[in-house]
Amino acid sequence: MSLVTVLMKHLRELLFPLIAVIAAFVVGGIFVLAIGDSPIKAYSELIGNAFAWPDGIGYTLFNATPLIFTGLAVAVAFRCGLLNIGAEGQLYVAAFATAWVSMKFGGVVVDVFGQKVSYSWMTLPAVILVPLAIFAAIFAGAFWGAIPGFLKARFGSHEVINTIMLNFIAVALCSYFTQYHYKVPGDPIMQSAPIGESAHIAHLGKFIPGLPERIPVNLAFILALIACALVYVFLWKTKWGYEIRATGANPSAAEYGGISVRKQIVLAMAVSGGLAGMVGINEVLGYHHRYYDGFSDNYGFTGIAVALLGRNHPVGVLLAAILFAILLRGGIFVDAFTDHVSKDIVQILQALVILFVAAGARYRGSLNVFGLLKRSKV
Amino acid sequence: MLELRNITKRFGDVLANDHVNIKVKPGTIHSIVGENGAGKSTAMRIAYGFYTPDSGEILVDGEVREIRTPHDAIALGIGMVHQHFMLVEPMTVAENIVLGAEPGTTAALDLNKAASEIRALSDEFKLAVDPHATIETLSVGQQQRVELLKALYRHARILILDEPTAVLTPQEVEEFFAILRRMREQGKTVVIITHKLSEVLAISDEVTVMRDGRVVGELKTSDTNAAELARLMVGRDVLLRVEKPEAKAGETVLRVQNMVVAVADGTRRVNDVSFEVRAGEIVGVAGVEGNGQTELIESLAGLTAQSRVSGKVDFAGRDITNMSARDRKELGIAHVPEDRHRRGLLLDFDLAENSILGIHYRQPAVTGLGGILLDEKGIERRARQVIKDFDVRPPNPDLPARALSGGNQQKLIIGREFELNPKLLLVSQPTRGVDIGAIEFIHRKLVALRDAGCAVLLVSAELEEVTALADRLLVIYHGQIVGEVDPKQTSNEEIGLLMTGGKKQ
């Protein structure tokens, strides 16, 4: 295939989500008009601020980081024919696990009412502690994701129900341990003791001239980019990815091909959970530096929208995550600088995008008439 | 009576009907034959109002008529019976027949009146259908007669039947033809869409042959023969008989002893079956569909997620009763499944990816990192090999399998399995929904594989196919092998009797 045909193929893939986004903005604009504001003003506040250097871009990428992870998580599960509604629970468990490891092995000593209290068993250097903490996040997320995978493979119970239920359990468990075991006495905020300083990962400002270090976009963003590349390689360039995609495309044919459908379900859910768990790296090691109860701004659920808009492809997920991150941050400016429109417009736009993507599946057929949307390999 | 004049219909890039002219005379049985995709179903769906033509006109009784919906067609006396029945299983015959044309006042449904009318119709054409029976208790043949009644109840004078014999046993086909002849006597006009030439010759008065969306022949059945029709359909001479030398059977490759396959509810789909297949022979399994053939072949291939297998299966002297599908494939057992869309293909995957299904974990599909990474060059080489050896068209490994015609999808699957150089081939319905040209090709390949020393176990619903290909023929009924016949000696009647549970004479 020549470069041009490859490029055309990918442009076609982009076209459809783009139409959905534009349609959502048009309808959203009607809402804004109805409220009595100028859609142009509202949208320029919503989007325009994202491209300012350094704050706009820095914060957008920081906001995009967790959405890339959860978007990838949902996409991997979906490629296996599974709907992972449980990324939210998986990322909570993972964030708690990484915080716990970074605390226990980070040499944390806290001043409690004038007394030095240790929260650690030992002090590990950064070269060991950071990889260990990252591993803890991935492992905990993968474990929490593998549970509904196992339940489905073993008993046939539906993963949607089980992942939703496990979300409640995850959030409640983390809150319990925070409140009764790892909170510093006297702290009015529902958060754990801080993690060891050797577990902190650097903000990107440390490496990029002109980007102040106060902006929290950190090495987890680089990890997210690496994760995109690895997910792509995993799904399309390895035999494991072939097996997962075959299972998602047609479980009967996969079985015929000697693939254990049950194994693939558990594997896909574990990989999905592990990816969701990486949100903990961004939030705990890169930003809060502790487990902070209720830290997730629905990242797990927004991840479903990100995957849907991104057509369950790592490149699409990356682009969709950045778009949603722009909206997330732009909402603040809409709140502040328009007369009537509040930041809830963001929620409306997100919902509209999803509606148009979903409704559009029906109309892909008629667009095919123009040969614009022929199915490609990925 | 019914005439299509210059009908043209285009679906996207495909010209499904290109200036089609078909003239059906009143009181005749008229066959429309052609390969898959020749446009015969499209033409009839236009006549029934499912599609509107891009240009051209439809005449009924010599007058130009607008048929925009099936309702228009029914009002003009045109009825259609589809290949897949459209019946509500838990409801009675009468309820199904009145559906959409309920008698009585709007509020009260007068089923008794309908039932007596249906009984009268049934008697008139000797259909022997009880209006009060529920559909799910009826045989396939009876269900088809319910579909006929549905059209007759709506006063159809012209009946269009889409592949009506595909689901019937040989005996049922005979009964069905008798019904059609009675309908002709009563002045009805019948149009049959089919690709079975023997049936065309047996039942119809006139035949229209279609190829690539065009009418390529209009003949009186009495003036033609199977060879001529086949040549018109395919566009070249076709070998209708399978040419095969005498089998040289070698050692026993597969030995099945007292095999039982039970499904989740405990039903024994395969019940105490024993047989052998030797190298270099084709053993055929004949039977009405749903008598355990699917479960037999799938269990032998190791696809037992939905069932439990007991008994003993030996392959080349090795016990494989509880072996996984992958390990069986490694030993040299290839499998062409009966349903290529459900089992055989990943329709959204491209041809290259489909060509390695089942061997995707080993050479030549993988490379590097200890055999984790897929070897795209190796996969493409394999795909091109299959495409070349088995004449898969279009020959583009990047196309999704969905884009291929049924015949080419089947050639891809058969090629993939043959390329493994199997010692045993399990093959189910190798030519279902495949056009004549491809059937000839697949049959030749099967015989060549046999002659190369492979043991072949063949299941097919097409009696002609199993009798032509098999060296020995087993007949299966209710999960049991009820007889073995010599395909060279036997008759369709003998097999047909065994297939329906009759005893061998």
C-alpha cells in the first residue's frame, strides 16, 4: 500500500467521529442560544484557552492523562467483546495500592500532635520504589479487573453487572482503609498519610523549558503515550492480541481456531484493569502524593465515552482523551466568563457526542455510498 | 400473467439487475435459475414489492402496475414464500396465517371462521395441515406448507417460492412437487427460484436462466438439459459429475467407538456411534439436518464447550477423546465447519488474518520475541498461497472476509485447512450456498486430497454430493448410524428411507 492510501484510510476512520463531534457542538450551540448567550463566545471560552502556553496546554495534557488510560482500558476490553464499566473501581483500588506501597516503603514520618509517627516499614530509594509503586498500581487494577473476567469465564455472569458492583465495593473499601487505618489523626480531610518523597514522579516542567513545574502534568503522561503504543502493538502485532480480537469478533470462530475463549476473557479484563489502574500513577505519584478519597472525576466512566469516540483504537483514544480534557478545563472558563452558561455545558456536549456516535452507527451505511467510510483493517 | 420489463436495479457499485425481462405465463410452473448473486432473488423481490426498481416496469395480467410494497403485490394476487420461514413458533397455524390479515371486526378476532377457511384450502390442495396445531410441533415440510397456505389465504394467484427445497428430504421434495402440480392444475401460477438443475427439469414448464444480473436464456424445459442449463448459468462448460478413480484405502486413521455426545440438558445428540475412516478414502455421512451431524463433527474436532463427550476416539492409534482443538490440529486433523460465518471465519478480519486462524500461534504466523510477535510477511505469504492455490477472488489479502462471495469465503476456508496437509479432514457442507463453478472446484480438490492419502469424513445435506463423493456412506438418524450403504449401488430412495428412520430392506 502506498503512503497516500494508508493516509486516506486513516482519514476515513477519523471522519466519522469528527462528524459526531461537530454535530454535538451544533446542537449544544442551540442550547446556548436558548439560554441567551452567544455560542461563539461560549465555545471560544470552552476551547480557546486550551491552546495557551504553558498553562492551557499543560493542564489539558494533565487532564487527558487519566482519560487516555481509562479509554485504553475500555478499548482493550471492548476488542474482546467485553464492556468494562468497572474502570472507575479498578483505578480506585490501584491508586490505593500504589499509595500504600509508596507509604510503607517510602520512609514516611508524620508529625502527629507534636509526636513523630512513622507510617513506614522501610525506606527504599527512588530507583526501586517508583517501579515498585507503578507495578502495584498496574497489578491491583489488573486484579480488580480480572475478578469480573473470571466470574464471566467460570460462571457466565455478565461483566457489566459485576463491574458496576465492584465499583461500589472498591470505593467503599478504599474509604474504609483511609478513614480507619491510614489517615493521619486530626486531619480533617479524607486522605491518607503522604507517600514517601522518593516515590514522587517528576512534573514535566522539570524537563521542558518554559513549562513551570507548578503545572501538574507529569511523567505519567509520557507513560500514557507509551501505553498507547504498547496497546497498539499488543492488539495488532502479537498472537495474544490476535486471540483477544478473534474472541471479540466471533467467539465461536475463535473456539474453532483453538483459542480458549475463557482465558481470553480473563486476560482481556486483567489487561483492561491494569491500564485503568495506571491512573493511580498520575494521581498519586504525580499529583496528590497521597491517597485522596474521591479523587476521580468519573475518569472510569468518561473512559467509556473516550473509547467510543476513539473507535477503540489507541490513536483514536489519545485524540478523544485530549478533546475531553480540553472540554473539562474549558468548562471553568465558561463558568467564569459567560453570562448564563455554566460548566455543565461540558456534560451536555459529552453526552451529545456519545449520542451522535451511537446514532451514527446506523448511518454509516448510507455514507458508504460515497465510498468515504469503507471498513478498514483496524 | 406476470411480466418484468427492462428491470434495472443497482445496489451501490453492484448492478443486481440489468435490463431484466422475465415473462411468466399463466398456469405454468416457471423456474428462475442462476448462481448466487446472479440477481434472481432481486428480480423476484422487486416483483413482490420488497425493492423498487431503478427503471423498468412490472405488468400483471398485461397491465402496467406500481408495486411499491408487499401489500401492493398481495392485492394483485402475488404471494411469496421465503427461504427462511417467517412463522411465530408458539402460535397456531391459523394464528400465523391470519397474522396481518385478521378477519372479523377490528376488536374481535374471528379465528374459527379463519380456521374453517384454512381447512378448506388445505383440503383443496391436499396439504394435510391442521389449523389448530402449533408451529413448533410441525416438521419443516409442514411449516413450508403453512407458508403456502398463508399466500393462498390471501388469494394469491401467483406464488413465488425462494429455494423451496433447500430444507426438505428427498421424500418431502417429491410430496412438495406433487402439491405444486396440483396448484398448477387448479390454475395457479408458480415461480421457483433455485439452483438445483435436476429439480428444474423435474417440475417446471419453462425456465429463465440468469447470470451477472442479466437474463441469458429463456427455454422450455422440454427442450433443454442439465448440461445446457449449467453452461448458461456459469458461462462455460461444467463437469456435473465428480470424476474420481477407485479409492485406495490404507490404514485406519480415525476409529470412533461408542461415542456419545450429550448437550447441557442431557439430550444425546450423538448416541453410541462407532465407525472408522481409513487413509485415502472419503466416508460420507448422509442424514436430514439436525440428526447429530453437527455435534459429531464438532466433537471430533475438539469443539466441546457446549457438550460432553464419552466413548473413545482414536486418531492414528492415539487416544484423542479428551484432547483440545489446538492439539488435534497439531496432530494433523483439519476441519471445514458447516457454518462458515459462525465458525469458519472472522468476517471483519482480513483474508490474511483469516488464513492463519488456528495456526496463529506458530510458524509461519509468528516471529521474534520467542514467537510472540505476528510475522506479517509470513502471514501474507501464507494468505497469498491459499488465495493462489484455491483461486480465491478477488485475490487481495487486505480485504475483509465479509467482502467475499460465499463461494470465495468457502474456498478460503478450504484452502486454509488443506494447506495444513492434514492426515484427517473433517468437512461439513463443503458447498452450501456455493455456485456451480466453485462446487466443481471444491469437489476436485477433495478427491485430490483423498488421493494424496488423507482420510476424509464428509457430512452434507446434499444427497447428490455425498453419494457422488463418498467411497462409503453412513446414514445418521436421531444421533445413531442406522446403516452403511455403498454409494455406487444405492438409490436415493434407499438412503431417503434410512434418513427418515425406515429400515434397510
